Amino acid sequence: MFSRAPLAVTFDAAGTLLHPARPVAMVYAEAARAHGITAVDGRELTLERIDTRFRSAFANVPVRQDGDGRAFWRHVVQMTLGSRDPALFAQLYAHYARPHAWTWAPGALASLAALRGRGLRVGLISNWDTRLRALLCEAGALRHFDHVYISGEQAHDKPHPACFTTTAEALRVPIGRMLHVGDSRGADVEGARAAGALAWHWTGAEARMDALLAAVVGAAEGDGGGSGGGRLALAG
């Protein structure tokens, strides 16, 4: 329960608004086969094994997604597929820079437009490299956001408080009236709350975007701009 309705809503990108159009393991497997790689350490690179290795590599990269993220993703590809082939890396890196590699959560773009139509400020806070801004622009989605915070362009990754406080400043709202929506309990929910913002844990359940939109709009209407207005109940 929150005592004040949000004046701005910010979203995480990967895992919340954006999802891989095809399973990552499948894309990596096809790229590996195209470059003659079918096994690592004498064991076949099955989809299940690629998925496990990818998750482990992603969680243990020794560098952050700074700038264009090449150092970060080169490590992920090497640890996942056991190859330092520059052509293999270039293929996968270029693939995920294109809009067709991603799909939007059902109802996401319409909900972003609806939130702005209600007078709320809308932002994006993402741990992503600099490819994200070009990807959003090429997809025609950049216009849906009043501010975009991309960690690769900045000094901090979520859950650092600066990711949220600087975004609230850019959106010109008090941090306590900004709601952040994301799929990571640590980076998104706990990070936002530690910075003083409201938080909604995104589970990806069917019609979740509609539920979010209804809750935010209902809270805004109930609040009426007063200091002690309506209350917003958010799951998670």
C-alpha cells in the first residue's frame, strides 16, 4: 500500500518491456553450428546446456555493460560457447542490436501511451549497453519515454540509488512519487525502494500490464493531487 499516487512510472527493459523474440539458447546454438561449434569440453552443446552456461556466464561477468558492452558480451559468448572466434561474437552481438531480435510485452506500448495520455511522466531505467537507445529509436519506441536511463551511458547500474534518483530528477517528480516496474527483485524492486521510490514487481503474468495500468490510473484518480489522497495497492 502506498499513501501517494505516482506522478511518473519507469520501467525496466529486458525481462519487463522487452523479451527475446526467440529463446537465447536457440539463437546461440544456431550461431555456434554456423561456425562449426557443436561441443565444449568434449560434451555436446545441447539447448539445455547452452541455457545453463549462458545463465552462469551472464551472472558472473567480471565487467559491467559499460559503453557498447562489447567486453561484457564477449565474455558471455566465450563462456557460453567456449569460443573466442571474433566472427561468432560479431554475429551474436549484431543480432541483438536489431529490433527483430526482441518482442514487446503484450499491451506494453499501448499502456505507455495511455500513461502519458493521463498526464504521467514515463521513463526507462535499464542495465543495458548503448545499443539500447538505437534499438528503441529504430523500433519507433523512443517517443514513448520522457527520459531513458541506460547504464552503459552512465556510471551506475541498478540497484545503485543514483539510477533512480537521477531519473526522478530528469522526470521532474519527487522520488517518492515515482513508481518503478521491473522483473528483478534485487535490481528493480529493492533498488527502487532503497532509493525512496515506489516499486512493482513484474511477473509477466497474463494481463499484468492491464493490471498495472488500472492500478496506476485508479490511484491517480483517487489521489486527486491532495497530500493525503488515494492509496495504491501493488502486488509484489
